[in-house]
Amino acid sequence: MNNRRKKILNELGLTPRWKIRTDSTLETSVLNDNTTGLNELMGDSVDATSENPVYQMSWKQLKLAVSQCTACPLHETRKNTVFGVGDEQADWLFVGEGPGAREDEMGEPFVGQAGKLLDQMLAAIHLKRGDRVYIANIVKCRPPNNRNPAITEVSACRPYLSRQIELISPKLIIALGKVAAENLLGRSDSLGSLRGKIHDLSGTPLIVTYHPAYLLRALPEKAKAWKDLCFAKATMQSLK
Ligand code: URA
Ligand code: SF4
């Protein structure tokens, strides 16, 4: 292990006990999660044939549409929309919940404390922001006081994320935390029960792990997040 990697693992609070597993140890159960309640409630907007013009948009049009969006009340309190950032042909798509204060100021996802940890998590599996990696959020505008986005807000914003997913066509999606997992998969099971499995989001494999902001508060869970990242890395390797 080189020094940089050692340093990153130390910063993550991890001993170098975890190794990337080989395919044979992967849990390969592919779950189809798109059948349950929440999706219906939210009006499953992943449908690419939808009449919504968002589904015809180019990157340029989509960015403009988000920057001018007033489709939900979150537009009233935002400083900036936070569209997403990274490689538009990424293999990896990381999806968080929504912008925090720093993201709202900068117009970029995961640039605050949680973002620093996310960058370290990426580095731990030899990834970096923008290089085969795209980072986006469930909602593009900051919920006041960092509250969870309301279902109506998530629903109003969903076509943008769905179109981003279509345009990127990632090999693997990583849902960061309960809000992202719940809203992407349309089920409200505990994060613990969603981890360690390969879910299916309209044909794209999806893996769930903890949100970095949660990990900052719950240090012992970092080892579990590391395990999830190794699982994700091994899954990506098995997809090639
Ligand atoms: N938390 C998120 O879920 N997304 C961000 O962009 C920043 C913090
Ligand atoms: Fe529009 Fe999404 Fe912002 Fe709501 S959160 S105003 S739907 S971009």
C-alpha cells in the first residue's frame, strides 16, 4: 500500500484490514425495487417515454432549465441551484440528498465537510471527482435548515435527475444515505437492510451506503462504509 493510500485510510479512520473482494464473494442477488409504494406516490418519473420535455433535453438545455427552475418552493430560499458535477460519461454516479449551506453558496455538490469525506471515500477506491465519476443530488436546491426534502419537492425535481441518469448512462449508481436510497428505490427500508445488495434502478445496478455527513457523526460506521465501497468496486469490476 502506498503512503497516500495509507494516509487516506487513516483519515477515514480505517485500519487497512479491508481488502477489495473478488467476484466470488460478491452477493449477486439483484433486487427489483421498483414495485413498491413510494414510486407510485411520486408518480414514477423515471419513464423515458414521458411527455415531460425534460426527457428530450440535451445537457445544455437541462442545465439551463435547472438554473431557472421554480417548480417547487425550494427555489424561493436558494442562493444557487446545484446541478451536479463531473464526467458526463461517467461509469460511477454518486447521488446525495440535496445541497447544504456551502453547496448552495458555491452551486456545486459536496463541497462542504461531507464533501471532503466523500472525496476521501472516492480516493480510497482510486476514484476522483470528475474522472469517470459524476456527483448529483436528489434535489437541486437547498432545503432550508438542511431539512429532508419533502416528497412533493423530490417529485418535482425527479425528472432532472432521471434525465441526468439517462444522459450519463452510468454503469453503477451509489446512493449516499437513506434519503437518496429511499427516493431512488421507492422503498423506505432501513439503510442497514439496503446495504450489501445490488439493487436495480431501471436496468442500472445501484448500491446503497451511508451518507458522508452521517459518517462524520458516527465514526464506527466508517468501517461499514469502507466495506460498501469495496463491494461497489468489486461490483464495477464484475460489470466490465
Ligand atoms: N449533502 C448532500 O446530500 N449533498 C450535497 O451536495 C452536500 C451535502
Ligand atoms: Fe426546481 Fe428541483 Fe429546485 Fe425544486 S429543487 S426548484 S424542482 S430545481
